[in-house]
Amino acid sequence: MAVISRTGQPLHEVDPCEWVDTLVDIAHAYAAEGCPDACYPDPVALLRGALMHYEAEA
């Protein structure tokens, strides 16, 4: 599953400076749905995956 940024692009196509904003959006969405901490996506894994795609495209 691709992580979509707040601009609607796959996270690996977005400037890395915008990744934090996207992760904050994800956290807010999970909190709004009342999800417990256990169901939050791992931000380190999300960033690692996006970085691998970003480096592969470069």
C-alpha cells in the first residue's frame, strides 16, 4: 500500500521535507477515528520505505 502525501502524490514522489507533514496528517486521521496507539503505522517504517523509493528514482 502506497502512502499518499497531503498533496495527493505517493510519498516517494514528494520532497522529503514534506514527509513529516504527511506523517502528522496520518497520526491525526488515526486519532480522529479513535484508534489505539497499537494500530498506528510505524513512522520509521513509512519513512524508510519512502526513502528507498526516493533513492531508487534518483
